[in-house]
Amino acid sequence: MRKPVIAGNWKMYKLVADSVAMALNLRPLVANANHCEVIIAPVFTALKTVADRLEGSNIKIAGQDCSVETQHGAHTGEVAADMLRDAGASHVIVGHSERRQFYFETDTFVNRKTQAALAANLTPIVCVGETLAQREAGHPESVVRGQLEGGLRGLTASDLDRIIVAYEPIWAIGTGLTATPEQAQEMHAFIRRVFAERASNGQAGALRILYGGSVKPDNIAGLMKQPDVDGALVGGASLEAETFAQLVNYNR
Ligand code: PGA
């Protein structure tokens, strides 16, 4: 049984006070959500305060990114994975499409970040997904395969047990367009097959694959009904406690 994951990516939103207020509002609303893991990813500057205030709750904390570097050193502006862990994170998003598109992250970078996260005992949420042009050109699978193979290169069998994959078609992120449940299912099943080539069938069967891209309270149930959709990575709809709680409680 794969335990679903509902993760909120707050992106570059919310000052510390707003982040704490949101987290404290969310806490009671999801306190009974034992059916899934609940994760929020605040900005770096709010992460530790939010983590401290949520101690003892069922809400886990993710970083939105981490450095490729594992040794502390002269890397201005970077945050090492073990620093995220130290601040209270258990997870980290790597390879988000906004980082790939606007900050020129390559699969090699995503791979190094995944390894850095694992070395720091964080669970990486590795994001993959095609652009609209790539989908329209008819080869979204080969794009996703390349991202997966590149992102997971060199990972050991036990590393592969410790990752989460998020499929986020770029054309659906923040656009209000969502992949249909069928489109999501098709790509998730493909991702599981590609993963099985790298890992065992058993490991592929245990891999959690989250869908991301305009997930909202009115479309989450259809997505979660798909056999290979194991959760959601949510941007816009994760910024408000009531809405995010509805997503977490998609099964009610
Ligand atoms: P969205 O963002 O839900 O606002 O489309 C998803 C994401 O970027 O993770």
C-alpha cells in the first residue's frame, strides 16, 4: 500500500508571520488526516520558525530546493541539504520546473541535488514534466524518461526506495489547465515502468508518484482515483489553509 502524499509548495510567497499563521490555521484542519502524509514547503526564511511551531503535528516540512554542494563552504546564496534538515525539514523539492526553466537547472544538477538530499537524510521530491510544445510534438514520454534517467543516475537501490517523484506537466502549472485524470494516469504508469527498469518491480510498486499542475478541490478526487496517482504537489491552492485542508481531506 502506497501512502498518499499531499504537498503544498508555497513558492516565493508569505513573510514569516503569514507563514506561521497559515501553518497554525492548517494544523487543526488536517490533524485527523491519517490517510496521507501532509507536507508544506515554506520559503527558506520561514522554514525553521514554521517547523518549530508545527512540532508534534502531523505536518512535515520540505525545502523548495537545496544546493548541489554537500560540504559547507564558499557558495554564496546556497542552502545545503543538511542545513534544511537542521532547520526542521524532512523533505526537499528538487528539479521543480520553475528552477529548470528560469534558473537553468539541468538533469545533472537535479541528480546532484537528489544525491545531496539523500546524503542529508532528506526525502527528495524529484519533479519531472514536459512543456506544451514537447507534448504537442508528440513526445512527452521521451522528455520525462530523460529527466528521470538523468535525475536518478547513480542512485543505489536503497536510494531509490527513499525518493518521491512528482509529475508536473509544465503547461498545467499555475495556468488553470490540469492534465485530465487519464493523461495523468498514463504518464504516471509510464514513470512507474521507467522506474522499474532502474529498480526492482517491487520498488517501482512502492514508489509514490505525485501529480502537480493546477490541482484544486474540484479536481483532486478524480486525479486521486487513478491507480498510479499517489498524491499531489500543489502550488496556488496550497496558500490558503481551508483550501489546502480540503485537498488533504480529498477522501471525505
Ligand atoms: P500550481 O503549481 O498548483 O499552482 O499549478 C504546482 C507546482 O508548481 O508545484
